Amino acid sequence: MNTETGRMTSKQAWTLGLASLASFMMALDSLVVTTTLTTIRADLTASVEQLEWVVNAYNLTFAVLLLTGAALGDRFGRRKVFNTGLVLFTAASAACALAPDIVFLIVSRAVQGAGAAMVLPLSLTLVTAVFPPRTRGKAMGLYLGLTGLATFSGPFIGGAIAEGLAWQWVFWLNLPIGVVAVLLAARKVDESTGPNDKLDPVGLALVTPGAFGVIWALVRGNAAGWGSVEVVASAVLGVVLVIAFVVHERRTPRPMVPMGLFRLRAFATANPANFLVFASLYGTMFFLAQYFQLVRGHGPLVAGLMLMPWTGTLMVCAPIAGRLVDRVGARRFVVGGLFLQAVGTAWLATVIDTDTAYLEVLPALVIGSVGICAAMPAAQKAVVNAVQPARIGQASGVFMMLRMFGGVFGTTVSVAVFGAFGGYGTAEAFSDGFSASMAAVSALAFLGVLIGLAMPGTGATGGSDRVVPEVASKV
């Protein structure tokens, strides 16, 4: 940022623009298929469980490999790994579009997630590295505005493409964008590395299967049974490996994730708060588009249009929230934002029925969107401002992994509650299940409010919980 004019430098503008574009692609593909599932099911003769994996295969590899992607960037060069991930993601998108059957599509979606795991944490690292702390909140607001726009507009874009073209074009669109992003990033973004000049192979060997085991148990719990050998064994093995990872990271001289970071109040509270932001977001989105189609009888395009208030609100509020966080601090926005999301989803739980008018749902969509817009940049700023600049890559990897964990967790909770109280048999059964799932999602958001209250307070300058020298020496 030019200190005299207050404007971005050319380097900052290019880095922010390309990182946001790449993040937009990654976030878009996490939800863009939600309004195309009906079309995919008919075209590829897929079962309901296979359709669920079209969504979860992407999120699973994404979440499991995020820390690995951040570590590779720190070691081999952030721009280099960022571009490698973009190439992998773009190639996998073409494979998705060419999928001859549902299994091929699921595998290709998993490869997409692996590419995204290299891109998304490094996109955040590249942005935070070129902006000083005093203007980082504004940059985060712009970055998350575009990223969040993808998250919220994904169902609409998917519905428009499914109804106007074919579902394959959801993935073909990534091809020109990915090629342009790779070429420009190679020329306009500076190369950088993290504090570690060596990888931590033991840490990678522990955290990757550990995270996979925990997420696999969450994803498979409904289908296989929460008490099944598969789910229990996967959960136990995952937890044991994650604990072993923590023990190893505390002892190794070159850790992937310095455990001392969790002694910082801002880092230790903003991360779980953001986990619950995305748990409530994904928990809502999984059924909302389906409600408009299966209960209200609308097509994919109309269902996507009905979600547009989320998108429009986000475009206005996210950049504003990012700027205001720099002035008043992160805690107020995290707490207030999650509270609004809790109110919005509780509203949905109350009014949803087979004959609910759209105008009864609309205020809940706007309230929830404003809440998410406020909480996302605030939590992210709190995390990256809590660490030294050299640790931003590692902090970003943890932040992004927990974000995706939150998405999987929120979807799992929503689906489990939906199955307990309703189903797909009739419109009434779907409405009952959806209403119950929204009540559960509201509870998740309110839990985030309580965690957010434990975040450190800030002064008028928006300063954050910084790494003090004695802590920095330990991490």
C-alpha cells in the first residue's frame, strides 16, 4: 500500500486480483454442483449416495491436503506451488467435464480438491504477505468478497448452466480462467518461501491420514452407521494420528504447525469460530436449493435466482466489513456476524413448510448473509494478525483446513438431523427434515458466538492479538 496516497501498489493489486480469482474458482467448485445434482443423477444414472460423493470427494481431499499444500509452498516456493495447484485443478476440471460415468466424475472431483488444497492456502498467504497489518483487513474484505461471492453464487451458476447448457459446462468454464490465471501469476506475482527450508515428512505422514480418518468418519457416519466398525475405527485411528501429530510437532525443530501458535488467544479462538461460520454456511446450503426445487417445484435456474439475495448482500457487505474490522477489531464482527447467522437460520427453521412464501424466507437469507459477511473477514484477519509474517503460510494452512473441516462437519450434522426428522418421500417429510436441520445449524452458529466472545478485545485501531517476543521464540 502506498503510504502517501493510500492506494494499492501494482504488485499488491495484481497479487490480490489473481489470488482472489484463483480463490473464486476453488470456492465456486465446492458448491457449484448443488443445483446440478438432479441433472447429473439422470445423465449418469447415479444413486443418492454417489451424488453425495460428487460434493464430498472434493471437500474431503481439499481438507485433508491443505496443510500439505501450505508446507510445500513454504519449502519449494509459494508461487510455484500455487501455479502447480492451478494446473492440476484446471486439468481435473476438464476430466470432470469428460466423465463417462459417475465413478470417473467422483475421482476427478477428488483430484480437483487436491489441486485446490495447493492453491487456496497459498492464495491467502500471497495476499497477506504483500499487505501490512494496518490495511490487511481491507484486503481481506476484498479477497473474501470475491471468494464468498463464489460460495454464494455457486448454486445459481450451476442452476443456470444446467438449465441453459449442460452440467458439463460447470467444469469447462474453469479451463480458460485457469490458463489465464497461471500465465499471469507467473509474470505478476513475486516468488517467496516460508521459514522452513525442509519438509516435515513425519508430520505429513501423521496429519494426512489422521485428517482423512476423521473426515471419512464424518462423511460415512450416516450411510454406514455411527456405531459401525468402519466409522468407529476410522474416527479412532484419525484421532490417534492427529494426537501423535501434535506430540511430534511440539518436539521437532522444524514443525509444519508450531503448536505455540495455539497459545495465542486470537489464533486459538478465531479458528474454531470460523470453523462454525463455515459449518453453518454449508449446513444451510446443502438443503436450501433442494427445498426450492423439491418442495416448491422450481427448476434449477429459478432456485438459483432465489438464492441471489445472499450474493447481492455479500458483494456490498464483505468489503465494508473488511474496512471496518481495521478500525474496531475482529471480535465484534465475529460475534455479531455469527449471531445474525444464528438468527437467520432459526428464522428458516420456524417458517419453513410446504406452502411457505418466498417473502417469508427472504429476510432470513439477507440476515444470514450479512452475518457471514461480517464474520468471515474478521476471523481471517484475527488469525493472520496473530502470527509473525514468516508464519502466515502455516497459519493460513491451519485456517483453511479448519474451514473445510467446518464445511464437512456442518453438512454432516445437517444431513444427520434431516434424516432423523424427515426424508425425501414427500414434500411434507422434506420440509420437516429441513426445518429440523436449520435448527441444528442455528445452534452451531450460536456456539460460534460463545467462542467469539473469548477472542481478545482490540483498541480503536483494530490491532490484534500479536505474537509477543517470548511466545515467538517458542514457535
